Amino acid sequence: MNYTTKLPKSFVLRRGKLGASVKLLMNDMRQVMLPYTAEELQVRKKNHLKDFVHVAGPLGITHFLIFSMSDLGTNLRIMRLPHGPTLYFKVREFCLVRDLIHINPAAKPSSGNEFLTPPLVVLHNFSEEAKQIKLMAVMCHSMFPPINVQKM
């Protein structure tokens, strides 16, 4: 097994209808998850979750990030494949990349090269002893590849 088959890979999906700003949030999340996510993934009405689970194994997909909306607001599910766990979050507030650029034009991505390497994830303040917090920290940690110090 080579190095790239061990890397965590993801699908960022939607279930049901989403508002325009949540669609933009989903696209921003795909950018964050690059380069190991399907950036141009097309989700159609006739697609079911089991369709994505079925193709995830051969493609080496390890995580699903699923956005949905209900009467109570926006939700995010983070699923670990193939056997779980699944974390459920209610999205209370979010800020889009375009909002950050509007506030600070100097923050505009230069050429897109920022997304060629995986993000650096800092898991600070996850030190609480509750099982749920530990599970969330492990899940967030496993969504991104380890840093290769020799290549930096």
C-alpha cells in the first residue's frame, strides 16, 4: 500500500435543498478539503446516500461531509467510512470566503496554489475529558493527512 492510499479523502455533499449561502459554504468547504476531495462532485436529486457509499470504497473515500437544511436551520454531518462514527452539528453561524475578502481585500487567494497542499489543522482547546469531545477531536484529526516535515 503506497502513501496516497492511506491518505484521508472526502466527499462534500448536500442532502435536500440548500439556500444560496449554504451552497457557497459547501463550495468553500470543498476548497478547504482540497487536494483530497472531489471538487467538482455533482449531486443530483436521484442520488441516494447509499450511491455515494457504494463508490466510496473503490475510490478510497474515508469521510463524508453532508450539509442539509431543516426548519430549525443548517446542519452538518461528518461521517467516517465505512463503519462510523457520525457526528451531527447544527451550524449556527458561518463566514464565507467572499465575506473575508470583502472585509480584507489583501486576504484574496493569489493563484490557487494554496489549495495544492492539505491544510494545517490545529486542534487546540480540545483537552476536555468528555468522551464526546475526545471523539470529535479524533474525528477532526483523522480528516486531514499528517504533515510531512521532510517536504516542508
